[in-house]
Amino acid sequence: MVEGAPARAEAGEQGALFPDASVPDELVGYRGPAACQIAGITYRQLDYWARTDLVSPTIRSAHGSGSQRLYSFKDLLVLKVVKRLLDTGVSLQNIRVAVDHLRRRGVADLAKITLFSDGTTVYECTSPEEVVDLLQGGQGVFGIAVSGAMREISGTIHEFQAERADGVVEPVEDELTRRRTRRTG
């Protein structure tokens, strides 16, 4: 949590889903419009999910008119998973229960699990044996590999301007700048 940022209720934070440091700097984040494009959601969805603590921005939350939420890489991943579950017909209420369950369990590494659903219920799968058990019930299910969503976000995130919560400006180096640096260095 950033110093000076208001403390958020544990249920509204994604930190419990990602206790390791295998994701980008916790001070680097993306504003609402970029988060919407990266996750494939509308701003209205983003705003509602933030206000209801389904997916809260962990870097910086909004503090009145004109302030900007700042979403971390972890937040973007959770937004993407929620969107995929919605697209397959899972109700927002069931998604909320699933996300809360994962937070309460304190999943050690969310990227190692796959979420399955039959359109009504969301299942967690951490090994091939569990997949077999789920499918023997006779109902077709689909899977969302969280690591796949993570790779997808990692592949497109560089197209968007990141912002640091502490105000430090990181230089954006494009191809032309790299060529000039090589020539002069």
C-alpha cells in the first residue's frame, strides 16, 4: 500500500491473491480508461466494481471529483478474469463469491490455478486430477487459465502509459531514442 493512501478493507484488495513479488512494481499503475481497454470492460463496469469492492484499485483509489484511480498489474489480472467469467454467463453475484473465496483462502499463487465454470458455479482447479473429477459430473465446463490472462496482459500492457503513485516520472524509451543512445554511446 502506498504511504498516504487510505487503508482499504481486506476484502476489497487483490493483495491477498498475489503474495509474491513476481509482478511489476507496486507503485506503477494504470488509470481507469487504460484499465478498461486492457481488461476489455466498460468504464461503467470498472466504476461499479470499484465502488462495490469487487476489484478495488490497490495503488490509488478515487478521492472525489477529478481524482484518478490507479490500477496495478494484479488488479488488471483480476479485472480480466472477472470479465471472462461474465462473458461465459456466470452471474456477478457468483463471481463475487468466487473472488471472495479466493481472497479468504489466501491463494499462494493465483497464476497456478485454473478457474472452471458450467455457467452457474465457479470451480477452482490446481491439478489435472481435479479437472477429471469435475468433468465426470457430466456437465460441460470451460476453463480460464489465469496464467494465460497474465501473459495476455503482459503482452499488451506496454502499449499504455503507466504512472507511478509517488510522482516519480519514468522516461519512456522508444525505438528512436534507443537508436540515438546507441549512436552517441
